[in-house]
Amino acid sequence: MSDKLIALLEPLLAGLGFELVDIEFAPGRGSAHVTVYIDRPEGIVIEDCERCSREMSALLDVHDPIPQAYTLEVSSPGLDRVLRTPAHYERFAGARVLVELVAARNGRRRYTGKLLKSDAAGIELEVDGQGVAAGYSEIARTRLVPEWPEQTSKGRRR
């Protein structure tokens, strides 16, 4: 369902000047919950979320792609934003990321490290001093890992 919603909503949001970062679709017993994460280079404010919500609601009403009642939520991607497209990976080269693979590789599905580069085929990470490559089809999900200031022994941030 998320892919269907992305295909429908991404052109609308691009026309409004926003990037569709990700969609989370959570079906429920009586109704579903749809969370749409949007962004733009200068950031977003609550009025942007409201505007996009109104426009998306109108489009969803016309196309009716969700076969049950649902709640639509529009939000910023946050510090641990999802990387979904090759352009996302390219934009955040050099950042610390958590990559979850579709299938385990040598008994391991999760890799946290520095995103070194991306190209049309996939990405390369540095994990514990070692290079790790993954094709886009192998990746289930990638998130940025926020860099927090080091804590002192008393638990205060430096």
C-alpha cells in the first residue's frame, strides 16, 4: 500500500514544493493510520503540514486507494529520517546510518556505519573500519543515526 500511496502523492507534493520522504501505512481493525513524512531544503513548519494534509486528503478522496477508513497524519522526517531513494542516499553521504537488510548476510541484518557513497546500483558503508556494500534491492530500511554530544560521567552532555 505504501508504494501505491507514494506513486499517487509524490507528484502532488513535488508540485507544492515538498519532498515526500516516506509513508508509513498501518492497517487496523476498523481503520488505518497513514503517516506521510515531508521535507524541503529550508525545513517545514506546522502550516506546511496542514496545507499538504488538505491537498493530499482531496486527492485521496478522488482516487480512494485505501479500502477502509483511515487517519492521515503529515509530519517532518525528524533527526532519524528514512533514506528511501538514491537521491536521499546521495544527499546524506558522509552521515552515520543504520541499514537493515531484507535477508541476513553472514548472520547479520543490521549495519550501522558511515555512508561512504551511493550510485545507481546501491550503497557503500564503512562499518567498524570495513567496507560493506549493499544493492538497493537488498535494503529493507535505512535511517539516519542522530549524532548526540558525548556524555560526561555525570550524565551531562558536553
